[in-house]
Amino acid sequence: MGLDDRKKVVLQAIVDDYVATCEPVGSKSLIDRHDFTVSSATLRNDMAELEQMGYLEKPHTSAGRIPSDKGYREYVNSLMKVDHLSDEEGREIRSKLGESFDEIATLLKAASATLADQTGYISLAVTPKLTSSYLTQLKMLMIEPGKVLVVVVLSAGVVKNRMVRIPDFLTQEQIAQIGNAVEQGLSGMPLSEISLITVATAAKDNRKVELPDALLNQVLYEAYTAIKQADNLDVYMEGKHRMLSLPEFSDTRRAQGLFDTLSHDGLIAGYVDEVTKEDEKKEYMIRIGQEITLEGLDECSFITTTYTVGGKVAGNIGVIGPKRMEYSKVISQINFVRMMLDEKLKQ
């Protein structure tokens, strides 16, 4: 059974008030704050029915009600109107993302920091999926005997590096030759097609590399691992400390559960990727409380959207905050940051 118009208005008012105060909402405060023309008793009946239908919950210590996950879901699906960002907020975001960025990682870090500042919550940016990207450069730089920095540059503007260990009698010249040989052989090849065999073939076809096979294979394996690791999704997360100031996370165990999960970047990246595949056609994805299948986030809401590189969906930006976040405002902030990202990535 759907909600009648008055119950929708009551639910919307309760969500708005609870978001603003973090205090359970009673019928008297609803009448004080809103233009309800019905009696307090009628409102109490509506609230009791909304509770029976699962849209509201009654905390043990209070006579007031708070929205349930189902109540928040109804709110974001049917009752919320997405705000327009104020000119001042738009200018502020533009000034933070207005400079030029040499590589995508720096841009994503800046986007994540900007979102955290604007929303006051945790923000994240996930690097592009790179399987369709191709290798443009591979450099191997001797840091000290036995230690080499492998720098991988991809077509999406992503630069990844990895420190590797090699036999300490190899020279910088030998290492550079191997790097150049792999780069010449594989430049322009999609990451998805690069295997240990293609890396080895590229190096061995280049006659300048004169090393015993066993030794060459050892170095090539490290180069191959560095190339494949460039395909890992990275997550840039900002603002975790902000959650500690929220009443929802004053309980130490609850805060610990949240931070334990947030410390696993791979888990977060995988989850965001999964949610995107489920709702690919939606402008933004919202998961509320129990809908989030990550441990420790049952008191949170998670809003994500995608950004594009070369007209294709590439990665995600998003915000993790309390369930009582200002959804409309946060969505407008995410949308604006995404628009800025898309503009920058076109350049």
C-alpha cells in the first residue's frame, strides 16, 4: 500500500527535521516547525501508521520518531528535489579544481579533497578502469644497486610506479635497455593483451639487451608485475576524521567498525564498481544503511556517480556520510564536481 499525500508530507518533514537536529521528532515539534493544519493527535496517528508500515522507528529512550532505512529510501526516491548549487559554492569548487593537472591521479585527489570540504563527510574518487587503456611508456630507473623504480605511463593519463628488487650487479644502462625494449615492443598495446610472454618477447626481440636468459627473465617478471599492477583500481579517500564528530559514531565500537572497513581500499573500490554495474543507467547511485553490503557502514549512506574519459564511463566519485545527510545538497555537490572532472578530463 502506498502513502497518501499527508503521510508523504509528514515523512518528508520528519526526515528534514531529523537531518537538521539529529533528535527524534515528535508531533508537537512538527506543528511548531511546519504549517500543519491538523491536530497533534492526527499527526500522532499518522506517525504511528508510518511506524507500522516500516517508514519510521521509535528509539527506546524517546517518544519521538526517526526515519528508518525504508523511510530514507522513500524520501530519496519520491520526496526529495535535488537542489541547485549556489553561485558561491560553484565558484568555490571551480577555484579548487580550476588549475591545470599533469596527471589524472592529482586531479582525482583534488576532486576528492574538494568534495570532502564541501560536504563535510568522507569523499572518495576511484581511478579509471584501465583494461582498455594502452601502454605509452615504461621507464626503469636505478635508485641504488639492487633497487629499481619501474614507471608505467598509460593512455588514460595515469602514471603508476613500483619499486622492485633486482640482482645488485646489474647496471643502470642494462636496466634502461630492458625498459626501452619493453616500451618499444608494447607501446600502444591494450593492458588486457599484455602477458608475461608478450613482455619477454618484446625484450628478447631487441638485440641491444644482452643478458643471460635466467637473469633477463627475473627483471622482465618485475616489469610485467609493475605493468599489471597499473590496472589496479586506486581509491583516494578524504575526510575520514569528520565522521568522529558525528553523534552516530560517538560509540567507539561503531566508529572502529567503520574505520576498519574504510582502511581496505580494494574492498571499497570493488563495492563501488559493483554498485555502478547494477545501476549503470542512473545519474547517481544511493545506498542507505542496510542496503550497503559492507560491514560497519550500516549507519551510513553512500552516494556515487561516474565520470567519463573519452566519452566512456571511466571511474567513480562519491560521498559516505550518515544516513541523515542532506541528500539533495550532497547530490548537487557531487554532480558539480563530476561536471568539473569531465571538463578537465576532456582537456
